[in-house]
Amino acid sequence: MSTVGDLTNNSYADSQSNYANQVACVLTMPANGWITSASVIMGGLYTNPWSALALWASNGVLLWSGPGFSAGTGRALQTQSVANLRVGGGAAFYAGFWRDPNADAIWGLDGSVATNWGAQSTPGSGGPSNFTNSIAPYGPGQLSASVNYVANAAPNAGSWQSPTPSGAISDTNPTFSGTTPQNPADAAYDYVGQVWWQITRTDSGVLVADQKWSVNAAIPSWSKKPSDFGISLLAGVQYSVTFAYSDSWGAWSGWSAAQTFTANAGPNAPAPTAPTGKLTTITGVNFTATYTHPSSLSAQNVQVQVLDPSGRTVFQDSGVVAKTVAPGASYTVAQWFPSLAWGSAYTWWTRAQDTSGVWGPWSSLTAFTTDTAPNAPIPSAPGMAAIISSGSVVLKAAFSTPDGSNVTSLIWDLFDVTAGAEVPGYPATVTGSFTSGATQTRDVTSALVVGHAYEWRAQGSDGTLTGAWSPYWTFTYTTPPSVTVTAPAGGAVEASATATVTINYGGSAAKAYDRTLITDTTGGGTAIIYDSGNIAGARTTWGLPFSTIQNGHSYSISVIVTDVNGLYAVSAPVAFSASWTITATPELQLLVAGQDRTANFNQDQWSLSQDWGRQGDTASIILTDEFKTAPNFALPPMSTVELRDLNLGVLLFGGVATQPKSSRSGNLMTWTLMCSSPAVYLQNRIVSSDYSGWTADAIVRDMLAQADCGITANHVEAGPIIDHFKGLNHTVTQALQKLCHLASTTSTYGWWVDGGSDLHFAATTQADAQPSGVVLTDRVTSAATTMTGFYETDSQTYYQWDSSSLKTRVLVQGGSITRTTTEQFVGDGTSRTFHLSYPVQTNPLNAVVQVNGVAAPVSDQTDATTPWLLVQGAPGVWSLSTQPGGAPPASGAIVAVTYNYVTPVVAQAQSSAGIAAATGPNQGLFDTLITDSTLDGLEPAQARALRELEEYALSQERVVLVTTEDWPGWLTVGQSFRFQNGYFADSQNNYTPGIDDTFLVIQMRASGVAGGFRTCSITGVRV
């Protein structure tokens, strides 16, 4: 410990202590070190209530302040410890005391206020020293001061910790470490500043490392690697390394003793040789590799790891396995774990340790796999659930392996489902070498039994593993069905309007459906007049509906049968005819709810009505029930009603009693049945339809399928293609009426439902497809027959030309459609607004503006961010304009705008023939407007206009006649008949009296009259 200052011989002059709160003297630090304590003697009376020792820097900043003490008189000595205040050699400082009752200021030597630094000290270690400073003898108001300090001492040389002892080391990047023992004189105060090492090659003297690094901390040792400074040492080369270190004042120790060593790189990475590729075993695997060493050292230990394919997860680790292996030799580690997994991918690597204890690096990862079972085969033929009725049955399936290796065994399995047993000889195995992915075949025909169902599957093997079975596929081995019509027999003559059909059915599978087709071949006809549709069941005999066949007609019948496997057969057509005697008086039969009520039927008081293209037939029928105590029967609403003419074998009316009414008079109950045809079901079924490019007949059939109300479509004739037909939530009746309008572009279409619940849909030009063969004439030459009848020649019969609904030009306004247009304008240098031809569609806005071919943003008038706007002025008037204040297009600039606009669908058509035929001052123009918002295109709108012209462009010619009671025949709407009259003018022959032409029945009104006869009021249009 050393001292600077003299408390007995030195003083500080009063003239230098004129600051109220500070008295000090100047001291100088002789060497770098740490002040450990300070002492002050104050001469004379000092009465301040509180004081403290302090040390100040030369600029007056407080370095340290001790605890306060009380004032006294005479020479007062105060000594206090300082917390190792670090002071550099030659630095001047002040020692004394200060009084600061407010604790708010420190004064410098010149009396100015200075910042309080606080006590400054730095940790360290070392021993004491001292120095002195003489001051004049004491007197009142004078002081003497001294401080004790420890001077800095140079650090001692360090020593090596590792590597030791000198010699070989395990790698070329060892960790070096050494001690930093400070000088005991100041060890308690000092710390390490920097470390400095040098590494030299002993063979060449080249300095390969010469680095210093800062520590600035009290540490007992240090450690570093060459790689920390980007240095690589060479294996087999000898090096010498030494180091030194400095203390906090920059004093350096001496160099340590040199450490000499040789870097050993260790063994090379082994070269794996097995396993590789695909293994056909998962046990007893040997892991083999070749060992080498750069210094020709042998191996003493090895290690193997089995990892996942990525080399990140270790599945198995052999640990250290003791093996002595000479350089260049191979070593093997037997499988040390129970088993690998089939169908898995692995990697493995190995390393070795030489006899000096150095481990070499891991080898590269080597991949291998274990065998994977073949894939489940993929069947391809016969098709799933196939029905095979002829030829060979060959099973086909594609066999493959996951890795593309060949399949060595094909295994086929065949099960007889019908017999409930495996087919003898199966499963069957075929061995060989089959290319992966190739389709293999197996002919099983000889093992099959006709009429049996089978299921089969396949499986593959690669000689090591057998794969999964394919899914079962099924097929049925059968003979196709056959059918022969035995009744009616060929050439047979049926004597009534009913007939029985009998067939012989053959085939190994049961019959599922039959379908009867009857063609009317009268006069060489080819029209199918009856199609039963598919009737489920195994029946072989059934009756035809009443009135299917008619007296005097010839027919051909065919039956189509379908078995439970979906195979079908068509019988050869069988020709027969119908003929029976017709009495002069019609013989009627009435069935209500399936019961024969003919005995109760009032045959003189019935009526029925049929209309072309309307809601079907209606009828009024009266029954009487004479009873004793209670009525014999009741007729609930919606009971089925059939009125038959047994003489003709025709159904006059078929439908349901929609409004049955009963009344009683004594013991007589009278029932009045108001009936409607089955079309009533179409009136009460709603469908939604949207068709594009369908034919009219296909639309009809689809709507009937939607309605599913028991109405068949056996008499729906071919119709034109309809561009677009849309009907949302329409009844079938409404949809049919609309469809007739659209279909009637060249011919007028109509529809009705007959008594057999069959829909008729046809055009007037197709009336010949349903000719009745009936002639109605005013030339009475013989008695009336079913095919020739007479009509009243009084005012009940008349011929009419109807021009009241004449339409020679039709304008149709449909819905709205979106169109796109492009307009161009030429700028004049001043115009900013350009008027457009159409109102702009803004929801959504789809517009493009180009100026001289360069696109420019455009928006509607609500957007102020684009240079161009689409602006609406008066309703429907739009313009293209620049933003307000925007520059107009330059003179000659081409401004093009493309935009969408909405326009109504408008179509117009006129009839030249109709205009020419119509005379008068209106130039033959009879205009009409049709508005239909569902017409959303020009094509359907044009079709609607043409349909109106077809029906109304010319004056319609129609005849209304009432047949005489003696005519026993019958006509229905949709049938054509021949009308003869010697007095009505013929428009097609210059209005010369006399007409003999074909007419289509569009309305029929029939009524019963006395004696069981009937009259028919028939309206026919000339076709």
C-alpha cells in the first residue's frame, strides 16, 4: 500500500479555500493504480453540522464521496475507505471535504457548478503502494490530505490447459485453452484485456496464425479453435503454438511455453458396399463397408446406423462395435435388431475409429428397400356385372408391382354364386415372368354352367411376397331370351274389340318385362297404334285394352321381352285382322269404377265433347238406380268412367267423374256424372322446364316424365327443333299450349288426351298419319255404314270462312337481351362529349375506351377517378365524356368506345300469300302485337310470329255438320275425314260450288238420342 500527501507538514492556504462548501488540496497519482482510502486533517474551528470526505477530478467533477461526519474544533482527522477508485499515473486530482446540506450541487475549483459523476471504481486485484505531497504547516481554515493506493503490476505468463501433453491430437480443428494468472500484487483489482496467440509450422517456420482478441473481463482462462479465425490445419503436419495476454492497463505478460502437436484427421469415411437395391429378406442382413486411413492406421471400432430415406431419423443404431480392420480391408456388422419392415425404404451409413482413438466421418448414405408385395390386380373384362350370352368368357386383369419388377405368379379365383361354391380347380396359379402393368388373361369358358352367376378376383406374386386380391367382379353366363307370339295366330281374325296375346318365352334367365307393339297395316299403313311400354312380370298371356283393334282393320303384332339380366328379344311380327258384324243400333257399354253399369245407363241422355289442343274430353252421363229400401251403389268422385261402343270396338269416352251428383225421387236415385278426360291430371301437375335445341316431341315426353301422372306418350308425333323453350311453374296443360305455339312454324300443332290416358301431339299436316277413312257426304245413295255417313242438310250444317282473326303481319316483343357495340368518334381538339346510340348497361358496367388504339380507364358517372365517364342525360340518352375540366381529345384523335346495352327482343314476320289474298284499302296488312317476356331470343320470337301467321294469315275454312242418327260410325278429334258437299263454294277452285276434300276434326260434340242412337256435331278445318 502506498500513500500520497502529508498530514503533519502540509497545509492548504486559506486564500485557496474561499468556496463556502469545499476545501481541498491538489494531489498527483504517481502511477497507474487504484486508490483504496483517503484521509483529511482540518485545522481550526469547523462548525458545519455535516461534512463528507471527497475526491474530485481536475475538472471539478466528483469522483468519490464518503459518508458524512460531524464538525469539530482543532485538528480533526478523518480517514475513510475508497471503493478501489481507478486512477491513471500522472493524473492530478483533489482531496478534501465538502459540505452540501441540500445535496444539490458540487463546485469545481473555480467555483462553478459541475455534474456529480458519482464514485468511480473498477474491479481488480493487486497489492498496496503509496506516495506523498507536502503542504505548508497547518493553521485555522487549512487542511492536509493524503490517499492510499495500489499500483498496477504486469501480469504473469500463462500456461497451457489443452491440448496437453504435446503430441498428436484428434483432429485438425482442436480446441486450444490456457490460463491467465494475474500478478498477485494487483490481482484483486486488475482483469484481462486481450489474448494473443501464434501458431507456427515447425517444418517451415511459417506463421499460420497471429491473432489478438479482446476479453475485458476477469477470467481465469481462455479457449479458441483455429476455425474461429477461418484457419484450417493440415493433417500430419506438426505445429507450435504459444500465447500471451494483457491486463486492463495494457501491460502484457510474457509468452507461454510453446505447445507442439501434430494434427490427426482420423480415418476416411468408409465406403458402404451392402446392402443396396431391393432386399428379399428382412432378417439376417449384413452391413458391409471398406475401411481406409490417410495415415495407414488400423480401425479398432466401427458403428452402423439405419435411417429413414431422408437420413434424418435413426431407426436402428448398432452402437460401438469392436473390430480390428486393416486399411483397405472390409468389415461387416451383422443385423443386430429383430427385423426390417416389408415394403419400406431405408438408408444406412457407417463410421470407424482408428487406433489413436480418432473417429472418422460418417460414410455417405446408402439407400435400400425391402420387397413390396405386388399391387392388387385391376380387372377389366368382362365388365362389372356383365351378361354374357355367347362366345368365350375370358377374364382380364392388369398385374403390376410397385417398383416395376416382373410378376412371377398369377392367381385366379372363380366362385359360382348360383351354386354357392368355388368352381373346381380354383384358385388356379400360373407361373412365369409377367411384365408389370401388362394385362393377363384367363379363359374360363369350360368351367362355366349356363344360367349361373359368377364372381372372380385375381392376385399376383413376385416370388417373395403375394399381393392383395383384386375386388370381386361379377358376370352372368346365360343364354339370351327368345319369344314367339302364339296368339293371335298368324292370319287369325279377331271377332271383337278385345284380343288376347299369348307368347312362348325361352331363355336361361327369368323374364322381367314384356312390351307389346301393334301396327295398323290397313291399306299398307305402318303406324304403331299401340305401345304398352314395359310391363313387369313373368306373364305369358294378357289381354289388349278395349278398342285397341277396330273392325275391318288389319294388324301386325310384335312382343319384346327382357330377362332379369337385361337381355332382350323381339318376336317375329304376326299378322291378324279384326272383323265382326255391326248392328244398325249401336251397342253401348258403360263401366264405372271398373263395374259394368250398362243396365243403369240412360242411353238417350248422354253427351260428350272433344277439342283439339284444349283440355281434353268432357262428358255428361246419367245413371238411374231403382231400389226398394236403400240405393244399390254409390259413385265416388274421381271414379273411372269408360263408355264403349261394342259394335265398333271403340272407346267413345274414357276419363274420371270429377263432379258426380245424385238426386232422389221416391225409390229412384239418379246419378249425373260430369266427367273429364285424363287430361285433368295434366291440368293439376306443375312442371318447370328450360330446354335449348330440343325437338318439340322430346320436350313433350320429358314433361310427361316429370309430371308422372299416368299419361302415356304413344301418339306423340315428331316435331320441329325448338331453339329455346322455358316455362317456370306452369301446369303441363299451360306448357303444352305454349309449346304448340312455338312448334307451329309451318303447321299448326295441337294436342289432346284420349280415353286410354294417352297423349296425342300432332300437326295438321300429320293428320294423314291418323286417317279415319270415314266419308261424310250429302249424297245419299245407300244406307249409312261405319265408314260412310250422312249429315243434316239444313241450317245445322254450314261452311265458314273466318277472317275475323286475320293476321297478315305479326310483331312479337319478347324479353330483353344484352348486346355489345363499338362506336368511333374523331376528336376536333375542343369537344369533350360524344353522344352514344344506345343506353349503356351499367349493372354491371363492361366498357372499354381507346384513344388512338391506347386503352384509357372509363367508369360511370359516379366515379371521379377515371379520365373518361359514361354519362346519362335524359332517360335513355347516354354520352361518353371526359372528366369535368379534363383535356379534350386532340384534333384527329380516334376515340373508340365498346359497351354493352340492353335491347328488347323484337321479331316481325308477314305472310305474302295472306297479304295478296286480303283485299281492301289497308294493302292487305292486318297487324297484331304479341308480348311474351319468356321469349329471350330472336329465334323463339320469330317462331312465335310464324306460328301466328300459319294459323291466321289466311281466312280459315271450316265446316260444322251434324250427322244423322243412322250413322253408326265414330270420329275423334285429330282424325281426318273426307267431306263431300255439292253446294258449298270451293275457294281452291275459284269458289265454284262443290267441295270434296280432307278435313281435320278439331271439335266433336256427341249426344245420345232415343233408341240408343247418337248424333255427332263435328267441326272440321280444311287441311
